[in-house]
Amino acid sequence: MALIPGTCDSAAVDPVRTRLAAAGAAVAIVGVGLALRAVAAGSVAKYGGDALYTVLLLALVVLAAPRVTPLRAAAGALTVSWVIEFLQLSGIPAELSQRSTVARLVLGSTFNPPDLFWYTVGAAAGWLVHTAITTRRTRR
């Protein structure tokens, strides 16, 4: 039972180990995303990248808050993904993207409604993996 709502049982979570795993996962996710762009094109690369973007955000949430529950981590990652996507309606990310490659990679430039679905797919996939890992650790 978690002592703080939205966090895992502190006895079952080693924050240092969890942070190391999350950092490693983040690096691996970036590698998978780059590999996907290298070998795939069109919708597979674009929407696969969208899903991986949210999985990366989930890993970063866990890196920052290692005791967060899988559901809260997935919800946080999905929320950030959706906020950034809707921010694209303002034109601010497009303007920043013209000036910075990093801004283009992080914020995108153009609102695309199907991206919202693929962010949800990424959050669900990340939730499943995080839940499986958390469950396995607590059973030891």
C-alpha cells in the first residue's frame, strides 16, 4: 500500500535503481526512435515516433519521480503530449521550430489530430511495461 497517493510502496521501490532504469530506458527509446526514422518512412515513422515520444516522456516522469505509479506516469506523459500538440494550434511552436532544431524535435510545428491517438497508444504501451516491471519488483 502506498503511503502517498499516486506513488508506489516505498519499501518496494529503490529510487536510485528506478532512476537508473528510467534513464537507460530513455536512452533506449531515443535510439529506437532514431532507428525507426532510419528504416521506416511515412505513417509508420511518423506515428511510431508519436507513440515513442509519449513513452519517452513517461520514462522522464519516472526518472524525476521514481515512486510514481504506472498510471500516474502514463497520465502525466499523455497530458504533456496532448498539451504540446494543442499548443501547436497557437503557432508558437512553429515559430520556435524555425529557429531551433531542438524546439522542432520537442514541440513539433503543426497540429495533427491523429497524433492525439498515437500519444494515447504510447501512454498505454508505457503503462503496460511500467506496470509489468513494478509488479515483478514487488513480487520479489
